[in-house]
Amino acid sequence: MAGLGEGGTRFYDRLLDECCSIFTQLAVQTAPFAPRGIVELLNRTSSLGVTVEQILHRMPVATLDAPDGADRDEEFLRRYLEHVGRTLDTVELFGVNVRTYHPSTPLSVACISLTVAPDATPARSVHPAQLERNSPWGRLASLAGGVADAANVQVEQALNGTSRFLLRGEAGSGKTTLLHWLAVTTARRAFGSDLADCNERVPFFIKLRSYAGRRLPAPEQFLDGVADPLVALMPAGWAHRQLAAGRALLLVDGVDELAAEDRRSVRDWVRQLVRVDSDNRVVITARPHAATARWLLAEQFGSAVLQRVSVADIRELVTHWHDAIRGVPDLPCAVEEVPVYERALLAQLDSSPHLQGLVTNPLLCAVLCAINLDRHSTLPPDRMGIYAAALDMLLERRDVERQIPADGSQSLSARDKTYLLQYLAWRLSINGRSEFARDDAVLRLGDRLGSMPLLAADAAAVLDHLLQRSGVIREPAGGRIDFVHRTFQEYLTAREAAEHGDVGLLLDHAHRDNWRETVIMAAGHANEPRAARRPAAPGVRRAPARSSPAAARRGLPGDRGPAGPGPACSRGAVPPAPDPATAR
């Protein structure tokens, strides 16, 4: 525009505007522009769609079963399986207790393979179609070589025969330990050919005793008592998803530890769970008198009974026990002497069929090992003597012989401790329970201490003392107190009943399966020469024994002490055991 005047400049600007307008109109109205513009817009839209899809893939998919999505399921499963593998992979070494902890050993060291006899009786009364090879009864029967003549098989084989299994066994036969082993082996993905499908499953160990008098757990509560630290981290609906996918291995322990009237709710609860997905595996344990082989027949459960340990099993258990304790500090003998005691016990077992007859299950075998070590190879002559010696060992002799001083605030003798523990056992048994809330245990100890005016002690402090030093009760979960094994609860309940002449109450409960062992052992206590004239514990105020079953049914008053000379369970007052071996 150099050299243009004012008029020329205005003309140039006007011309430029007109040219730009014309070229723009030409470009817009020319035919190729519209398709090219649309292509560009579609390309941009497609690009946006891919971006949105990528974002959606990163977002959790909310469904009814997974309201917050399932993207964290695998991470949580890994942590849960690791926790189960650590937490349940222990067996307490009965009889080897020190001041501040209870030594334990891995299941892989302590366990032996147990044998079962598949229940054949129910199958004989069901429709023949139910005995086909693919039914639970048919598979278990075929393992045993026929329904009518069932033979013993390894428990792994029996479990492999059906996905729904009712395992029945007497006290101390290893039911709970077996469920722990199943949970740990599943968590570690360590099964071989038998039960190989469990390597893809998620184990849930459910202890029914924790739900006495309470609603049975919903799936979101399946971690309680086993994986408490992980409960708050569990993705919403995670347990439900495992059930819905048919991946769960439900290990339900202790039908017998619930009152008889509560067991119907267990059956209804199990029925609801197995209907979620038929591919889930379920193993339930109970004592034989608490659940018959037909108890879950309608739900297609196979059933088998744990057999008494064989002589070879006893030798293996003795070896495992002595191997496990060699790393335990503060043994009652030098470590190098442990093999000597092991050989001495094995020699006594080999030379005494009577002693072999006493050791019918893993619990009694462990108790016998502990007594053999504690009493320098001097063993009791019968089952009642074994339990009495075990209590004596746990309550008194170990601390005395190791010269462990009593706590400054507690001066409890072995008789005092027994008297207190008897009352705890009694209160649990008459209420059909297997564990206390801690506050309830303190309350009950306070009741019993009220009858011991010469013993000035705080109930909470006494409970702590018994937990730390007795080895008879424990606190398996925060705020829950139970006996180290239910057999000791029954033994002490029987002792309480025999000392106070509660024949009427025993007879009132004799028909209940969860009182069977208590009634049998009460007969054993009553037949002891000292049972009717047992001296009172130091500091105990005597009170008259109750004189009628009606008084017995009212429960134990807090100020009652051990009975003096008076009525005790006579030999004929309590129904005898089915066979002499059981009575021992």
C-alpha cells in the first residue's frame, strides 16, 4: 500500500473485504466441503468414544452383588488366603505351657491322616435312585466297598466323595484340627490329587460355639473370629460373590456345641447356603449324639464317623508331639532327655493293651504325652485319672516344681483354682454354652468368690491369673473366654455336680446328647472314695448341699461352697456308659 493516498487505501481495504467474503462463500458452497467436514467431526466423535470407553473400563462396575465393583476382589483374596494360612496353621501343644504364652506347632508337624467309616445306615432306607454312584451316599459307599459293609477310608478320600459332608466324631477325635488343616491347605493351594478342586476355593471357617444364643452368621460375617483384622478391608459383597460363584469351602465346626433347640436353625441356615450355588463345598462337624447320619440327608450330605486312632496312629502322634516340644523353652526336663521319655512312653504303650485302650483319640494321646513328661513316666491307670493328672499338672505342679512364685495379688491353691473353674464350667454347661463373654466370666467368678470369704481377690484379676497360668481356659478372641478343650469343661462340670450331689439335675439332663460325657464322668467322680467327703478348699465357707432336684434346677447360688458329707451320686444313680471302655 506504499504510495497510495487516503482514497486509495480505503479502496484497497474495501476490495480485500469483498474478496475474502467471496472466497469464503465459494469454499462453503463448494460440494467437497460438507463430506470432509462430516468426516472430521465423526473422527473426533470416535476418538471421544474410545476415550470414554477407556475411562469406563477403569471405573468399578456396580451391580447388586458388587455395589462398589469387584476390581479389588483378587487383591483381597490374596491377603485373606495368606492370613488364613498363617492364623489356622497352629496346634497348641497341650500340657506345655509357660508363663506368658502357649507354645504351638504347625499343623504339618502335628497332624496325622485320620480314618473314617462312611455311614451306611441311612442309605439303606432311602430310595435306590439316591444310591447311584454320583450321589453322596453312593460315592461314599463305593469308597468303602459297599453300603452294607462299610470299611474305613482315609478322611481325604471320604471328603473327595461328596461336596457336602457331615463329619461326626467323639470329643477329642480331631474334628476341629481337621477343619483347620482343610482351611490351611486350601489357602496354600497345596492339595494333591485328592481334593484338588479345593485349590481353587475360598475357605471360610465358622465356629458355631461363637453363635450360641445368637443369629447364625450371614456371609459378610464369615471372616469373624478368623480374619478380624481384614473385616474392615473386605470389599462390599465379597463373601456373597464367592458363594454365588460356587467357589466357597464352608467349614462349620461344632454343631454339638449349640443347644439341641438351636440345631434346627443350623439346618435351616445350611439349607439356605447350599441353595445359593450347588458347587460350593460344605464340611460340618458334630459329635455323633448331636447329629445323626440322617440329620442332613434331605440336603444331600454324605456322612462318616471318625474312627478311634490305631496303634500305628498313636505311635505317630507320640512322635509328632515329642518332636514339636523340643524347641519349647522351660521344659520339665533337659531337651536331650525328651527322646528318653518318648521311648519310655512308647514302650509302655507296646507292653500294655489296657493303656492303648485308654488312648482312643488325639486329645488323650497329647494329654498322655504331657503327663508322661511331667510325672517322669508314671501314668494314671484310667481315663478319669488321666484328666485328673492333667488338671493337677496344669494348675499346680508345673509352677511348684519350676519354683515359679505365685502372683503377689493372688494366693490361689490348686483346689481354689479347681473350685473356681468348676463353677465356670458348670455355668456354661447348664446354659448350653461353650464360651463366656469376658464380663460374664468376671461376674461368675465374683459369684463364686463371694462364697470364699477368706480369699480376698478381685474377680477380674483372678480371671487374668487363670488365663495366664492355668492352661485350662483361654481367650481365643478378644473378649471371649472358653476352655482349652470342651472335654475339660465336661470333666469339671461333672466334678461340680458330683461334689454337690446334683443327681436330680444330672438325671434331668441325661437324655441330652450334649450332657452325655458329663453324666458319664460324674459317675466316675462319684465313685471315687473321696467324692462324698472331699474337704473344702481353703477360704471356702461350707453350705448345705441342695436336697432336691427342684432346688438343683434353680441353679447355683453365689454363696454355695463345696458340699460336706452328704448325698453324692451313687454308683447306680447315673445311667452307665454303653460299654466299659467308655466308662473309663
